[in-house]
Amino acid sequence: LNAVSANVTVVARVMELLSRDFDFPPLRVVPPFVQDAGFLAAMEAVARPAIEAAGADHVLFSYHGIPERHVHTGDAQGRHCDALGCRERLHKENHSCYRAQAYWLTRTLAERLGLGPEAHSIGFQSRMSGTPWMQPYTDVVIPELAKRGVKRLAVICPSFVADCLETLEEIAMRGRDDFLAAGGEELALVPSLNAHPAWVDATVALVTGTRSSVREPLEAGA
């Protein structure tokens, strides 16, 4: 996903380091691949058997959160997601918005996995204190789902392509403890893409420039 606060920072730092040497190799930056067909196929290939094995009665799509002030850095006019309809659709004027991409990916994966509106939710994790972060907060949503009667919860973290502390510890350990304490019976973390063959193939396609897209026509605006 296009988390501008992360992507731009990384690219800027790489360029800074390369600029110290006049002899550096050609560089090509892979753009956000949220709509890449290979990425979506790999996500489905990993998620479907994990959800079935967990016997989940609800699926939570949890994305790495970012501060609200960073969400609109890609919009020159500084417009808010409410005005651009970022939770409802992806279009020409919000295609680089992190929130718009997260909601689009959630809708797309839910449809591919056969999850109706009542069978899935969205959340944003890993927030820090000191400034408002994107909501709803995953660590709030998890116990709320248990209190609503969800017994077996599967959590997918689509913005992580490899498992790390923020999936294994934050979701599979602390999140599971919170879910059980609130009355749930089991929380299963759907593995990240890691080294799944479908993701390896998709990564090769992204790097070599042979990627394919399921990009829906982007309408003019909100």
C-alpha cells in the first residue's frame, strides 16, 4: 500500500545515499502494488485455507496505521478522506491515499474470499501516542468483536508481506489474549505472504516489470 510517510522516506534516503557516489547502478522503484493481480492472487491463496482451518466466523483485516496528518500528504489540495469518499471507492483523485487503498483492498479480498459485509471488519494497528492515528484501532476492534458475539476470529494483515513483531506479537499474542479476555474462543493470525510460491512469482513479476493489474477504471472524482 502507498503509505506515503514510509514510502517517500525510504526512497528519499536511498537517493541520498546513492548521491554520495557518482557511479551507481540504474534504479527503478516499484510503485504501490495494491491492485496487482499477482499480489491479490497470493493473498487469496494464503488466506483462504487459513480461514477455513480456523473455522472463523469473522475476519478482521488489520493494516499498519499511520498518523492522520500523514494520510493526505499525497493530495496537493489537502482534502479530507470524507470529501473524497476514500472509504467507499478508489478514483483518480484519491488513488494514492493510504486509507482509500486499504478500504479498496479489504472490499476486493472480502469479495474474493466470499465474505459478506457482516462477516468482516477493518482496523489499523501499531499506533503510537502523541497524535491521532487512523481509526478504527485494531486493539479496540478485537475485544469489541468478542463482546458482539464473535467466537472464532481470523485476522489478516495485508500491509505486511512478511510476518514480524507487529503481526506475531501484536496480533497473535496480545490480540489473542485481549480477544479471549473479552469472551472470544479463538483468534487465528492468517500468515503473511512470506515465501509462499504465489508471492515469489508475483514478486518476480513486479521486479521485472511483467506485473499484471486488476485495476478498475478510475473515475474522475468524488
